[in-house]
Amino acid sequence: MIFDRFPVVGRFRELEYGCTDGPSIRAAVRMAAPGYEGDLVRYLRAGTTVFATPSAVPDVLSGTGEFIEGLHLLTDGHWLWYSDLPHYVGRYHVEIDPAFIEHARSNDWTAPQVSDEHLEVMVALLIGDEEEPT
């Protein structure tokens, strides 16, 4: 499966796609933004789309139940994340995996372009093809 091969950041238990044993997004909210937050949000928004849906997802931290745009699975070729993550990081200063932050920083806060061949491998793993493309 794709999540066995590529780490996922932001799978908070309160989110529709989250893990029941994942961290709490509510506990990850911070009162102030770290100095690199703008760079991190731009990095997250610049990921390559692996899979797109038209489904709008609710902002689980909003008291109004507002919706965030369509949910997409994004990548930088190594990590995976969902398209609502930059919303939570930018609006609520949600703290995410330090390993991902260091990875983004090591890329100079610029999400790498992902080749079509690499995306094909990721999609094959996502849809559960038995054999990985070479």
C-alpha cells in the first residue's frame, strides 16, 4: 500500500481521512506561528496532486462548520499530505511532524516537481495494483 512506502503528514484523528490512533489536531493547535510558517504553507500548497476529489471537507476546528475546498492527495515525491493541511497550518498554526518540516526546509521550502513515472508508481500503489510499475 502507498502509505507503507511514503510517509503521510497530518493524518489527525478528527479528520475524515485521519487515523483513529493518530494525533489530535486540537492538541496540535498553537497560539502563535513559527517563523517558517509562511514557507511551510507555500510548500504544502505547491505539492503535486496524486489524486483529486470534488468533495469539500469541513473545517473541524471552525465553530461555524465552514467548508474547505475539494480534498486532494498531494506529494513532493517522498511525503504525502491532504490539501486541507495548509489551511490548518496557516489558520490555526497546527504543529506537524518535525521530520516533514526538516524535509521541506532541506528542499529550500520548494516542493520538487514529481515526474510522471513517479506519480504512476504512487497511483498504482494507491489503487492497489498488485505489481508496482518499474
